[in-house]
Amino acid sequence: MKRKEIFWLIATFGISIIISLILLGLNCFSSSTTDINIHDTYFVVEKNELSLLIIKVTFFLVYLIRMLKRKFKNLAANLIFMIANVLMNFSVVGLFSLIKSFARSTGVIENNMTKNSMLDSGSTEYIILWLIFLMFQIFLLISLGYTGFKTGLNYKNNGENTMHNNVSYEKH
């Protein structure tokens, strides 16, 4: 790995830590919790989980921009983006299951007499939320596949150019 890539890796990690410190405070990597208030409901989430999510999103965005700017020609940036993309896929699955469990638990608490009115797999809100997460995950998977395809083409073309250069040197 070139020095420039190591610099980008360290700078991206530093920026994500600074963002975590600004948003979550000095104890952002501890097991302390933070409250997120969404319409009369408080969600208690550990700060270290939010910090990891911030780091994943920062790496994803920075390397997406770098990869698109260089038109898939930087192998190290492409590989780091693909790793960040896979981690984002895991985060989307985790966030969706977290929201589903929160929705079910709040539905049971608020309405213990009729379970049908809670946010279950048949409600409109759940279907809309599921579609949003599904479309985002499909986008992530398509971008992962396309990045792998373009990286493979560029790597193959670079290998062929190197072989042609070696053959031309051998003839002389």
C-alpha cells in the first residue's frame, strides 16, 4: 500500500473519530448510553455502537467519493470501499432488526389488549420501512457488485499491459 493510501486511511479514521466526539461526547467509545427521542419514545442506545456506525458511514462515503473520482482506477480505494460496503450491509440488517424489535416492544407496551394494532408485518408503516431498507440494501449490493466488476476489469487490463510490456522487452 502506498503512503498516500495510508494517509487517506488514517485521515478518514481521524475524521470519523472527530465526528463521533462532536456528536456523542468524550465518552463515545465507552459502554455508556445515549437517549434518542423520536415522537414521545426514548430509545436507549450504547454510544460505542453509534460510534462504530459513524465510522462505517464515514469510510463508506469518503471511499465512495474517492472511488468515483478516480473512476475505479485505485485498487486500494476500491478494496476499502468494498469492505466498507459489506459492513454497511451488516449495519442495515442490524438496524432493521433493531427497529423491528423496538416497534414490537412499544406496540406490546402501549396496546396489550389488541396485538393486531401494533407494528407488525402487515401494517403499512412496517411495509414502507421494509421497502426503504430493502431498496437501500439492493443499492449497496449493486454498488458492491459493480465495484468488484470494475476493479476486476481494471486489474485485468493492468496485468495485460504489464505482460505486453514484458513481451516487448523480451523481443529486443
